[in-house]
Amino acid sequence: MFVKIEPTKTTHQSSLRILKGRNGRMFVGKMSSSPHKRWVAQFEKLIQAAAPANPVDEPVQCEMRFYFSHLKSTKKSLLDCTSYKTTRPDLDNLEKSILDSLVRCGFIKDDSLVCEKHSSKYHSPDFGIFISLKNTSIPPCQKS
């Protein structure tokens, strides 16, 4: 599926803060108004309609491609091109946000079922996130 949303520039890690609980103890948590939480809520709202009736409960292959808008400093001659994004956010943090959302929205039972993963991030004229989940099976064990 292709989700027409600008990939998040913040991650779950950037939302973490040291907070004080009602009992006065300090803990690490996320502020309720964090930009990342707002992005995740918007993303999950967009993908919810495509969720299967039952979450996948088998090993899966996952492909994710993140397409970010070009930077304002990009030359006009390159605005129609797609190129690798080599700046923040880190690819592994983007993956975590997506996989956690796929679990919460009922696409897969648990993100530990992802046994093979390919992901990439680009600057592109069209922003969005491409996500593909495929059931995978490994041939039976063969002794040599």
C-alpha cells in the first residue's frame, strides 16, 4: 500500500522526556502533545481502512520505502528526480514507528514476526510511504 503522508521527521526517541508522576517519582515517558504522537495518530487513521479482518500470525517479509519532499535548497533542475536521503531521521527509527503502527492497527500480530526487512529513504517529488507485507516460508530443513 502507498500512504500519502509526509514521513515523520521526529521519532519515538525524540518524544521521550523525563516526567514526574503523581507520586513525585521521575520516569521516562512521552509528552501527550509530542509531534511524533500526533503524526502516528494521523498515520494510523489513514491505514486503518486497509487493515485485514485478522492480523497476520506467520513470518512476514516487510518492505518500506519512505519518500520525503525535497529540501528548499534543492536545485530546481533536480526537483523532478528521486535521490537517497542521507540526513535524519535514521532509517531504523522510521521503521520502528511504522511496525508499531502496523501492530496497533491489526496488520500483524506482533512485529517480531517480521523475519526479513528491506527499507530505504528518498527525497522525491511525491512524498509518502510505501509498505508491503508478504507471507514468507522457509523450505524445510535439509541436512547435508
